[in-house]
Amino acid sequence: MVTRQQLAQRPGRTRAERGSISAEQILAGAKALAQEIGLDALSMPRLAAHLGIGVTSIYWYFRNKDALIAALTVDAARSFHPLIVPAAEGTWQDSLFETFTRLREAMRADDLACDLLFMRGARAGEDALAYFWPGAEAGLARMVAAGFTPAEALQNITILSLYNRGCVVLERQMRRAGVAPDVPTPVPADYPLLSAALEHQNTRGVSDEAHAAQLRAIIEGMALRLDARKAAHP
Amino acid sequence: MVTRQQLAQRPGRTRAERGSISAEQILAGAKALAQEIGLDALSMPRLAAHLGIGVTSIYWYFRNKDALIAALTVDAARSFHPLIVPAAEGTWQDSLFETFTRLREAMRADDLACDLLFMRGARAGEDALAYFWPGAEAGLARMVAAGFTPAEALQNITILSLYNRGCVVLERQMRRAGVAPDVPTPVPADYPLLSAALEHQNTRGVSDEAHAAQLRAIIEGMALRLDARKAAHP
DNA sequence: ACCTGAACACCGTTCAAGT
DNA sequence: ACCTGAACACCGTTCAAGT
């Protein structure tokens, strides 16, 4: 047990010089510490100790803890924007598949970003949203070239985004709860269809194979709908 | 400002009689209080004051706050299980559409359940999962009768569940952040496709119309995939 | 067996003060 | 202008005690 007084009076802690602290440093320290101990465990005293400064010094750069979290959220959103750019080659189907596979993988590898962007976190803000536009526009262009209207193309992106968000949130919850993803769900024999279907699937997460298959199924459905519309109104 | 001492020493507060407190009462009080002030603001002292008992009395019935939250989560999961039952009549498409429309509406009307089941919350536990099985089995049966394999049918349900979860989480986040859902997203003119598509859509939530259209699009894609497979392997 | 307050180690934030 | 500790109202939890 380390009390707050002990933290502040740690040997080797001297008063920080004027100008020796910056908002960027605090933010970087908060990010590193949150990645280490988890967003829930991040506290102002812990952060101050991590940075070797007084607790209240943080308040000169961030109005309160919410403002600090908001800044972390914007940072997380920004770090994901390069992932939105669709591949230069291939069909619109492949492009969507790759983009959303990449996004899920990145999210799964970054619990902090997950928590900030999807779980408890604040919004990233309009400015962070702007980072996503170039990639989204390029993705839309692909689909419009294939025959979708802009509204249909955006609907496709929205569906895949929301599906992916659902995946990411479910997986994050399971990880947080410490549930092993590959343990099969036991189903009583009263439910023959469920039993049959769950033999090679489970409810505690989405395996890479299942995610890939589901993405492909959704995208194939979009392609078939486009074909059907083209056939109806040639 | 009401201090903890003042809470405990409120006039009219007498020592509760033996057997006058029950786990059910505490749970009901916690649920009501959390619905009123929000899950984040729920604290043991606040709950005790709400129930008119001493703070530490809660600990006789629940090992700690996590256990209390877990019980709330199971309760929330259980209250949703009647919503899973598919309608008795109509196509499998209509049945899926109605079920997931109903679920989203119920979730949007219940912030507490949202927070417990999807956001920060713990898992509901395997026993709560069992409540979903009868409805899921009935839904699977519909689709299998239409020609899907059990695995395909479960994939369909999974896709819609994850899509819906994504919707619900996004909407909860916007509500929490106090963002008005119908304010259109401003897009600079550099992105003509996005601008065109966002004229009748927005990024701050999913309108009822958009949700309905997206559900229908996903389900129609499933139907077309089934047709295509039947045509290929008659 | 059941209910309790005192006590403890935390937390976020304000404020008056140092440099 | 920037950095600080003391102080305050919280929080979750333990513990020894009441009934």
C-alpha cells in the first residue's frame, strides 16, 4: 500500500522546473499509463506519480479529468484514421472486406482505444470525424462506380461499421471479463438446431474465421441486391 | 452538499429491524436509483441512503459492489428474454425484422440495461444466456424451414445481433454525450459523394427509418444469398 | 443471524500559496 | 506563468461491535 502522501514525498522527487511540463507530455504519460493499468484504474494521483509531478499540476493543463479523457479520445480516433484508406486495387467487395477486417484487428489490439471510442468514453468530437472523410469518400467512389447510388453506398458503409462496432464491443467485454473466447457454449439437448449450429461456433466472441465469413456474407448480400436492382431497372 | 455523516444521521432513521432487509429489496432499490441518477452515479452510500439503511448493511447481502452490479446485469438480461420470441405468423424475414426492431426499441428505452449489458457492464452469466435459447431455437427453425442450414441460420442471427449491438451502443454513446440525433453532420464540399449521401442521413445516430432500411437491406441480402445457393445446388 | 458506525486508503477538485 | 501541498467532500471496503 502506497499512500498519496508517500507518492508525493517519494525520494528523488523535486519541484519540477517552470516549463518542464507540457500538455503533450501529460497526454503521452496518461496514454502509456492507461495502456499499462487500464483506463478504469487511471487516476489523477497515479498519473502524477507516473510523471513525477504534483497531482494538481495536471489541472493547469487540463480543466478536469473529463477533459483529459476527451483529449485521449481524440488522440485515439486520430491514430485510427490511416486505417480507413481503402486498398488501391481490387473490387469494392475486397476493399470493404479488407478495410473492416483491418479495423477490427486494430481495435482488438488496442483495448484503450476500444474503451475510449466505443465503451464508456466520451465522443471524439467533430474534428476527429473529419479524419475519416477522405477514406470514406474513396470507399464511396468505389461503390458508386460499381452502380450504387451515394445513399446506398453510405448505407453499406454504415451497416458494416455498426456490425463491426458490435463485434468489437462484444470482444472487448469478453476480454474484460476474462472469458476465454474458444470455450464452446454448452447447450442442452432440448434445442437441436442450436446445438447443431453451435458445434462449430460460440457465443463468447467472434473468431477470426466467423468474422471473415460474416463480413463476406453481408458484402455478398449487398452485391446481390445491386444485381437485383440492375436487373429490375436495366 | 450532504456529507456521509449527515446521510447516516438523517432524522427518522432508526436501526433497521432484523430481517427487515432482503437482497431483493436492495436489488430493487439499486435498480430504481440507478435508473434515476445513472449507473455511474450509483454508489454504496447513496444506495444505503435511498434504502434508509446503514451503508455496511449492503455488504451482508452482496460481497461487494461488483457483485451488486452483476446481479443487476442478470436482472436486466432476464427482463429482455420475452422480447426474443419471434412472432407466430409471417415470413422468417418479417420475424427477424420485428424481433430486432423490438430489441433496439427496448434497449433505447432502457439506458440502465444498455449500460449493464453492452457498455461498461459485467457479463450476464451463462444462466441468463439460457433465457435466450427458446426464442433463438424458434427463430432458427423458421429459417431452417425456409432452406437455411442451422449454421447459416445462426450466422444470420449473429450478424443481426452484432449489427443491432453496434446501433444500440452508438445511440447510447450519443445520448450520454447529450448529442442531438437529428442535427445533420456538416461536410465540406470537397467530398461530393459524402455530401450527397449525408443530405438525408447523419453520423450521430441511426434514425428509426435508417435502422429499418438497414435491417431490411441485411435481411434481403440473406434471402438473395439463399436463393442463389438454391439455384446453384437445386 | 443480521445490522451498524468508525476507520482506512483511496478518489477528483479547489484554493491559497510558493517560485 | 507555472507548479505545489493542504484541505474537502466524496468513494469502496474491512472490522469490531452492537442487538
